[in-house]
Amino acid sequence: MATQTTTELQTFEPATSQSGATLRKNYESPSEVQVWPAGPTASEPATTAVLLSKSRAGLVIAQVGGLSFFSSFCNGVVVVALPAMQSTLGLDENLLVWPSASYFLTAGSCLLLAGSVADVVGNKRVNLVGSFFSAIFAMACGLARTGGELIAFRALQGVTYAIITPSSVSIISNNVEEGRPRNMGFACMGFAQPLGFCFGLILGGVFTDTVGWRPAFHLAAAASGALFLGSIWTLPRDMRLEAGPSIWKRLSMEIDCVGVVLATMGLPMLSYVLA
């Protein structure tokens, strides 16, 4: 009797393959098989990132580190050249903090939105857009005619920094070999910010005392533009899905628009109340 029960249990036990593509049912005949088409599961990504060679990875790290360097470089220039900016642009004393504060306010507010868009659109595309407008708005800061224009362009510079940073981190995480190369990439990207700020303080003071503070922004704009042109070839290509909805449809479906808007607007509103 026990042997007969064991045999029946083995007969009715379904068997599945390791890939989950075949489902076998043994109700009447062991040869009755139903096959389901295999496809990507939730635990299997549709595409896999390609690791870069050491030389190519070094160029990528230099590119993303350079963008962080010159973003912080402009911050150092603003700090050391603020008295000259006040006299040149007629900046009110109650607005002296805003050329620096507007940058950090918009940079912190837009990080979540920029990271979400980069996940959908692609890291290279988002990084290219950020580096291009980083050069544009750095040049605009050097050409500002009033204090209000300088504050507005500095706020837009913060937006470009928020666009660049999440995509840069994702590029290093996905395309640079794990271990020492990836650690060096994150270390270089992080060290570029205080190093750029220090160079901004030094060179900003030299420019202000000699030719004026505007050429310091022009230098940052030229360097950012060169990095943008180099990144067109340097950055790894975005992996494309073989089939799926359009980018605009994915943006509306995969991004929590209400949550992103609340998070983006919450920090500026809180800062305004506290200020």
C-alpha cells in the first residue's frame, strides 16, 4: 500500500526545467508536455551592460570627473569673486548669498527627477544633455549683466549638475569593472569636487585681480564644452531594448510623477520658509 501511494505521488508531481520555459503535467500520461515560450523574468534584466577596457574606462572616469571638477570650480569662483560681482552687477546686499545658494538649492531638488529620467532615457543621453548645458550656463554666468541674471544662471547650473551626477554614477557602476577600477572611478569623481573648488578659489582670485571674474566662467565653459565633445565618443552606448513602448510612454508609466514633483518642490519650499 505504501509503495502504491509513493508511485501515485511521483506520477502526479509536476516537473519544471531550470529556465522555467517547460511545464510538464502528468495526469494521465507521462509524455503529455505543455511548453510555454521563454522570456525575461523579473530577476533577469532585458539587457546587460558591457564592461569597458581599462583605457576606455580611464577616459570615462576622466570625463565624468572633469564635469564635477568644473562645476565645483564655478562655486569657488563665486565665493572669491563675490565682492567684485556685487560692484559690477549692482547686486543687493540681501541677495549676496543667492549666487551660491541658488546653485545648491536647485542641484539638491532635481537629483531625484534627473536620476529617474536617466533610468528610462539612458545614461549617455542624459549625461550629454547635462554637459552641453553646463557649458552654456557657465558661459551665461560670465555674460550676466545684472545680479538677477547671475542668480538665475547659477540656479540653472545647479540643474545641470543634478542632471550629470546620477548618470555619471550609473555609468561607472554599470560599465567599469568591479573592484579596484570601479573604486578608483568613484574616488576620482568624489575627489574632483573639493579639488575643483580649491582651484576655483585660487584661479578665481587671480582672474579677479588681473582680468576680471568673467574670464573664469569662460574658462569653465570652454572646458565643459570640450568634455561634451569628447564624451560623444568616450561614453558607452546606451543599451536598447529589443521591443517595448516609446520613451515618452515609459516616462509616464515608470516614473512616479506626483512623488517626484512633491520631492522636487518640497525642498525649495522648505528652504524658502526657513530663509
